[in-house]
Amino acid sequence: GGGGGGGGAEGGGISSFDALVLAVPDTALGAAAVRSIGTAGASDEAAAEAEQEALATLAASLDGVRAEPALCWSGVLPLASAAVPFDAAVVPGSPSVRMLCRDASKPGRAATVDGGALWTAVSTPQLARAMAGSAEAGAGLRRREGPRADAAAAKLLSEEVSLLLAPFLGGEHLRPLSATATLWSDASAADSLHHPHECVSLPAWRLAIAGEFVKEAASPLEAAALSGLAAGEAVAAAL
């Protein structure tokens, strides 16, 4: 295999690094990183050629992973939501919401926001596609770099979050004090590499690629978490 370590990152201000972990939903970045690997360190010309063929196959697989959209709902719920007995949950049975998270459970986050508790919900790709394509929502939804406003999507997800939390609140349906919805056009992967391991590890170059797209798990969130852990362990072992 090629030599370890690395150097140079165009536009990023990084001149050298000991290892690289790519944990982003854009698989094109991983493909570009793999294609940038040279033949330095190969034992001979035949080994270099075989190495490049394998890397090209990996890069093509990464390029082949399709992205799918999601709506990110951010809502301030009444403080009564503190009674919910979990900080985060995946929701495989919901046609609208993929996961819920109490923001205060994250390190360094405020316990209250604007007199309530901030929660985040991520929609299913199906809902995001339907809302983005509807006449009611299409004009208001924007990519994450645009305005964070769409009344129709925010209202629909607010109602779904209220329904999902009600069984943990004695049947009470909490109305958010405020809520917004934002469209992420490439929020998650629609395909999987079906890789045998949770991350793509190239120890000879101290490179690891992580994401929910590497290997399937019970849920995309679990796949992403396991992949990130595996990438960290792979890079640590290579150093």
C-alpha cells in the first residue's frame, strides 16, 4: 500500500495532517479523496496498478450512492415536555418523522430556550419529497443555506411531534411555542455500499470514510453512529 500521513487540503487552510476521517453525507467527497491517492509506496508497478484499480472501484461505488432529502423541524415545546422519558429516539413506525431529539441533552446546550424546551425532528425522505413537490409547500421550502421558513411543513411536523410525544405525557398534546422547518436536499443516503465493515478504512493512507451509507443497520442513525465509532477506532489504530 501507499505511504501514511498526508498533506495539503485545497482551500481549507490545512497544510498537513496525521490522518483523515471523512464523516459527511456527501459521498462525492470521499470518492474524490480516494481518487487523489497516488502510487507512492507501492512495491512495484504491478502492485501500483492493482492498487489503483481497487481504489477506482471504491471511488465509483461511493459516487453511485444516491442522496435523499429530509425536513429538519426545530420547535420550542412547553416545559412540560421535560417529562418525556428519553432524550432522543428513532421512529420507524412514523410515515413523517424519522427521529426526535431533545436539544438540551446535547453537551453545552441551554436547558430552556425562549421559555420552553427546544426539540429537533428529522422527517422521512418520503415526507420531504412530498412537501417539496406540493404547490402549498414548494414555494416556501429552501435548502439549508436559504431562509428557514415554511409554515405548511412546520405545522405538519408540529402536529406529528405532538402525536408522538402524547403517550409519554398522559395523552396531552403539546403545541409548540414556535417552530420552523428547513429542507436539506442531500440529508441522507438512499443506498448502501453493503460494505463488510462499518467504515471504509484505508490504513496505509490513514484514511477512514464514515456514514450511514457504508453498511446497513437497524436504522440510518444507528448506521451513522456505528460507522463514526469504527472510523475513529480505525484511525487511532493506524497512528
